[in-house]
Amino acid sequence: MDGGETLKGAWGDDHVALDRNLYWDASGWQPLFLGSALAEWQKRGHDRRSRIADPMFLDPARGNFDLRPGSPAGEIGFRAVDWSELGPRRRLARQGR
């Protein structure tokens, strides 16, 4: 994110399940959750294992969101995506046909 409120709108009824998120605002602004800090949001039972930290993207300004080694994303259970496994694939010939 780059400025603005993290959560806004009809989230106030607490009928949401959010957890293990990594929040970060590139502008340096403290992310807000319905106008409150993360600690207050967590007291309401949300995002208990989430944190606010720089995810350490390689070059987000140029669209490279790969993570640098040591990124805090690993601490919340995030596993890096193997981009070579995404997208269309050549069909493999079926055995016996």
C-alpha cells in the first residue's frame, strides 16, 4: 500500500476472519484498521498472528514483488511462489495413447 486506510467500510461487525497477514505502507504511514492501530484490531480477535513490517520486495516500483532473503513474510508462513510453475503449460502426451 502507499497511503490510505488499510481496512475501511463495513468491517465493524467483527464477522470477518483475518490472520497471518503482513501489512506495510510504503509511504511510511502507520496502517489503520477501522481507524485503530493493529494492536487494537488484534484485541478484537482479528489478525492475531499478523504483523506490520516491510516485506522486502526486490523492486516493487518496477513490478518485481519477489522477496529478498530474510523477508518477514516467512515468519507468518508465506512461501515464495515459483513463477516457472505458473501460466499455460504444454499438454503432456498421455501414456498409452
